[in-house]
Amino acid sequence: MAETIVIIGAGQAGIQAVESLRKEGFTGPITMVGDEAYAPYQRPPLSKAYLLGAFERARLFLKADNYYAEAGCELILNTSAKAIHRAERVVELHDGRKLPYDKLLLATGARVRKLKCPGADLPGVHYLKTIADVDGLQAVFQAGKRIAIVGGGYIGLEVAAVGAKRGLDVTVFEAMDRLMARAVSPVLSDFYAHEHEKAGVKLKLNTGVEAFEGNGKVERVIAGGKSYDADIVLVGIGVVPCDELAVGCGLASTDGIVVDQNARTGDPHIWSAGDCTRHVGREGHEIRLECVQNAIDQAKHAALSMADKHKTYSEVPWFWSDQYDLKLQIAGLARPTDTLVLRGDPAARKFAVFHLRDGAVAAVEAVNAAPEYMIGKKLVAEGKKITAETLADTSIPMKQMA
Ligand SMILES: Cc1cc2nc3c(=O)[nH]c(=O)nc-3n(C[C@H](O)[C@H](O)[C@H](O)COP(=O)(O)OP(=O)(O)OC[C@H]3O[C@@H](n4cnc5c(N)ncnc54)[C@H](O)[C@@H]3O)c2cc1C
């Protein structure tokens, strides 16, 4: 008899696993459980074109409505999984249903990190993770409104760019001394700070938020000992993995469900993929990635492994961010000790920063520079050794470096 697969989490990794399982010839029943009201959708546009109003809601969905029936995937929405009973191989749902499985995939993603400070629960304090979150924000995201954004990371800055475009009065509070400090090199932080200020965004670096105040709704942000008036607050201070189901049934999790390079947990019947996982990356260090690339690639590897075809996961991580008319594309994982090589001119709004480690290309950050990104990603995959002088020389075309 065909095996039964249950997938918990109807997001990017979950739907990829369904597609890949069918592609690998798995013919048994698949059930996917999601706690949101929607079938799997892409989140990146939520803080970009969708918030701007330039991306139709229907385009968010990763599959057409009829896909699920055709793929033989039962989709249970609006329902969260409550517990995993490993000995019986059963998933228990909050509505009391019990789903037996032969193989289980945990694709539960990550939830927003909540700011813990006085006034954090006041109406008007928003987060951005789901379609429902955007719907709530859209209702008040209007020209002339003062929006205080807590966190100068990707989400905060993408919302700042959309806010500035839509005529809101935008202030970004960042506790660190530069923007996107966890993710990009100082050259890029400075470049993006300049671009945001040019668009009228007020940046408050080195400024941690201490409290929100207001009468029945948020009206002020207290940060760095000062008070700032605000009509709306958007908090974007990172995410935490949804690992409680795994922890609850005794699977290892250290800030992410621990999986091997086939996306397997310590239980031979349970796999995990996407934002909720931690794995040993291609450089030999444990990492938890929060990006579409990892959700897709790790889910593909999980599906292969579930179909008893194993392939080691060692893809180069990549990521992108859209702010104004700037496309930032990053491949590889940078380290603070890398040697940085600038190629192109930030003033021309088209440049790249290469990260050299032991003489080899370890990562690339490209702004409006598709060839640098595309070929840079290949160089990272190959660990290609190139001198800083060659990389910086824009008279040498990128394709010549490959
Ligand atoms: C606003 C925004 C912008 C982004 N922009 C980019 C970008 O530009 N580039 C990029 O690479 N990445 C971006 N990301 C990150 C990217 O969307 C995630 O890395 C990706 O969605 C991870 O896929 P996943 O399947 O692991 O998790 P998700 O897509 O989050 O799916 C997990 C699902 O599981 C559900 N779930 C959790 N627990 C349970 C439970 N117990 N029972 C049932 N269901 C459960 C969750 O509610 C969720 O629906 C962005 C994310 C956000 C929020």
C-alpha cells in the first residue's frame, strides 16, 4: 500500500515539497495542513509591490486553485497542528482531528519576533508576515500619515521605501549603527542610508525603541530618550522559528529544527524544511536561513529523501531585496573578516561588492548589477580564486571571470 505523507505548514517549503514529491513519482496520499486562511502564497511581494498596490492579490498564490485536486493533495486550511505523536505516527490538529502518517514534513516557517516594551500591544502597532497583516496595515497606510518603523533590516526598509513612495512621513529607528547590519557590508549600508534619506526617510541609527505611548492607540514612540509622534508603527525586528511542535515531541532544535543534509530530523519518519530549520551549510557551519531559496531547495531535498532518493543539500544561498528602483541581489554568506572588493560606482547606482576569503569569491552583493550577481553566484559555487584587482576592473566583463 502507498505511504501517506503529511505536511505541516502550507507555505513556500510545503508547496514545493508537494510539487517535488509528485515529480519524484510519489503516488501516495498527501495532506497539507496550514493555519492561515490561504493556500500557499509568496511573501516577498508583501513588503514590496503588493504593499505599493502594484501587484494583484491573485498573483501572490503559488498554485492555481485546481492544482491541489489535480496533484492529489488534500489541503486543510485555517487549522493548526497541535501535537505530533511519534510512537503512533499521528499528527493531532487543534480541531481534534488526527492524521496518521508514514512520513511527515515540518514546514512551519518562522513567526515575527515581537517587540517587548511598554505599549507594545497598543492598537496601531503592526507586524508584517501574512496577507492578513498587509490588509491590516493597508487600511491606515495613507499619504500624510506618520509611520515609525522599528528595525532597519530588509522588511523595515522595504516598507520605508514603499511608504516614501506613497507619500507617508517615514522614520526608521535602528538600534545598530548602520542599516541591514546583520546582512550586508558597510558599503551597502551607507549606500542605502543615502538612498532612503534622499527619498525623505528620516533615519535614527543607534536608537533603540523604549516604549510606545498613546490614548487607546499608538501616538508616540519613545526612542533614545526622545519622543516622536506617530500615527502607525511597523515593527520589523526579525523572526523566530516555529519549532514548538518539534520540541514538543522531543526532536532537537537549537533556534531551528536540526536537520541533516537530506532535511531529515533525528526521527527517520520526520523531515523538515524552510525557515524553521537549522542545518550544516556548505561551509560546514550550522545555519538557519530565512529566504525563499532555502525553502525551495531544502524542500526539494526533503522530497527526494522522502522518495528514497538522497542528494546532499549544499546550494549557494541567495536573497534579494527591492527598495525604490534598486534591486539588491546577494549570493553566498559573508563574514566580517572577508576582504571587500568594490566593482563599479555606488554613485552610478549600479555596483557590486565581492567578498574574498582566502583569495576565493565567498559572497557577492550586487545593486542593479545582474551580471555581477549571476556570474558572482557561479564564482561562489566554484570557490573561484580571483584577484581583487581583476574583480574591481570594470573594463573586464564579468563573463570573462567565469
Ligand atoms: C514580508 C516578507 C518579505 C520577504 N521578502 C523576501 C525576499 O525578498 N527574498 C527572500 O528570499 N525571502 C523573503 N522573505 C522570506 C520568505 O518569504 C521565507 O523565507 C519563506 O516564506 C519561508 O518559507 P517556509 O515555507 O519555510 O515558511 P512560510 O512560507 O512562512 O510557511 C510556513 C507556514 O506554516 C504555518 N504554520 C506554522 N505553524 C503551524 C502549525 N502548527 N500548524 C499549521 N500551520 C503552521 C505558518 O503560518 C505559515 O503559513 C520575506 C518574508 C516576508 C514575511
